Amino acid sequence: MFQTIKEWFWLERLWLPPKIKWSDLEDHDGLVFAKPSHLYVTIPYAFGLLIIRHFFEKSAFLLFYERISEKRVVRAIWDCWLLAHRFIGLPLAKMLGIKEKVRKIIPNATLENFFKHSTRQPSQADIYGLAKKCNLTERQVERWFRSRRNQDRPCKVKKFQEACWRFAFYLMLTVAGIVFLYDKPWTYDLREVWNGYPTQPLLPSQYWYYIVEMSFYWSLIFRLGFDVKRKDFLAHVVHHLATIILFTFSWCANYLRIGTLSLMLHDVADIWLESAKMFSYARWRQTCNILFFIFAAVFLITRLIIFPFWILYYTLILPLHYIEPFFAYFFINFQLIVLQALHFYWSYFILRMLKRCVFMKSTQDVRSDDEEEEEEEEEEEEEKEEDTKDKESDCLKNGLGADRHLIPNGQRGH
């Protein structure tokens, strides 16, 4: 039965244009052609990337986060280079005092018992009763429950680590894509994509570009249950699965030329997104805004203009002048259309963030939870209060008085 299913699955009429057989794609005269068996290595490579990612996140860029948060950029670059050069992981990071920030809350047995045994989301009546019982204000009880819920949420260091890893990998893939594609004729004339199809030999650059990209997306799928979850988590699952299926079908159907162009087009925008996230978590607001504007421009141009009007056109319309339609043609184009639908979905979020950035001076990710945003605002307020207390303490030491804030015209700080 398994043999019957296998023979049916690999029917030539499903994967290849009419009159083309698998025997036409056998290696000969030093020419190598794409084979499904080539993709098996992407699974072990994906686990290898997960190992590299572990050391990457736990060593150099954990220290980089602390340095850049202190605006010590030169020292940050030097520390990252030093750690990466020596390939030192988590033990040295701990020895250097690199620790993840833990959200601290004031212990309260009554509130903790209610949180564990009743509900994580108390009603207004519950809050009123707990406030009376604990001799706290309702605001303090609300903040305690929000902080307690947020203890289970990922901290900024974890988000920063993930963004660093994706930024580094997308940057590497983009540079590799430019190197691989800059001298290829189909980069400048997309009609060359179909010249000689489907008997186009596999180039070494195409092999490694595909294998590394596919391994990277497998590693993202394996980490979906552990990475930071956002409101578009389901969209990410659909995107990664559609990408893997698209990789597989385009490889088996020898759609390598258009496939590499599509990969390059997607990677170039993601660099700017991940870099903007990094500076957002480090609270470099102005730098984050600039990078996000660049990302938005690149994303909207590549995903809403170039991809549908060039890539989709040259995979959906132009092939009909060269080949007769077959199953893989329809399936690959269906996957590309799903991908384009996701582009529209994410464009909606990007435009919302642009609106917030322009009119509200905020780049808070609209995919983040509202509680997380409120918590960040409260953290900023607490930091301001601490700064105010420090200034008052300095003033008292200098004999200036607790209410004197060195502001012209006797104005008080708010």
C-alpha cells in the first residue's frame, strides 16, 4: 500500500509539465538537478541552527542588550565581537553578571491565594473586596494582579534575544542572496526564469540558498511553542507551514529561479523589522522610529507592489506562454496567493503602527497584549518616580530642600 501511495504521489503529471519525465532530470554530463532527497538534510540542519541559536542568544547578545540599554555602543560592539570570537556561551554570561530581569511583585498571601484558586482576572467587585481585606487601594490590587499575570510573560531580554537572532540570520541570508543573484540574467529579466524550464540544472548557490533558508524556517516551526507569542501567532503558523510547503513543491517542480528571487524579496524587509524591534526593546525610541519607517517602506514596496505585480505575474501568467498548466503549477501559485493574503494582513498592522508612530509618538507593537503595554507604561512611570526621588535626595544633601527642582521660573516637574 505504501508503495502504491508513493507511486501515486510522485506521478510525473503532478510535478512536471506534460511530455516531461523524471528521467529527463537525471544527472548527466556533470549537470546536477534538484531532487526531493536533497531536502532531507534540512531537518538535521534545523536542529543545528537551534543549537547555534542557543549559544548566540545566551552569550554575546545578552551582554549587548545591557550595553546598548546603557547607550555604550562602542563597548557593546567590542563585547559582542569578543564573545563571538571566543564562542563563549551561558557560563561566561552568568560569570559576567548577565541576568534576565525578573518582574518583582510585593508578596501578598491573600491575593496569591485568590490568584491561584479563584481567577487570574478578578471582577471589579472582587477587587473592591480584596482591597478592603488587604488594606490596599483598588488601584494597588489591580496593579498586583496585572504584575502577577505578567510574571508568566516573556521579559524584554528574551524578546531582544529573539530579535537579535532573526536580524543576524536575515542579514546573512540577504547578503548571500545578493551575492548569489547579482550576476544571474533572470534577476534583471524575469522571462529568463522560464528559459529552458524544467530542465534547468541546479547551481551550487541555489542549493545552499534553499537548504539554509528551509532549515531556518524548520527551526522557527520547532520553536513556535517556546518563542514569544503574539496576537498574530496563528498567522505565523500558517506562514511558516505555507513557506515550507512552498519550498518543497518549488524544489521538486524545479521552480528554483523564481524561488530564489522570492526568498530574496522577503528577507530584505525583515532585516529592518528585527533591527527596529531591537532598538525598541532597548528604548532607543528615535532610532526605532527611523528603522520602522524604513521597514514599512521596504515592506509595502516589496510585498504589495513587486511581489504581486512581478513575482506573481511571472509565475501565474507568463508560464502559460511556455508550458501547459499542470498540478504543481496550480498548487505553487495557490501557495503564493496565500502568502500574498498574509502580506495584506500584516500590512494592516504596519499601517496601524505607522498611524500610532505619527500621531501618538509610539511604536508599541499592535500585536502585543494590552496588559503588556500598560505594564511598560507603569515601568516608565516608576523609573521617573525613582529619578525624581534621587534628585530630591541630591537636593537635600546639597541643602537645596526637597521641593526645589532647579527648574526656571519656579515650575515643578511633572
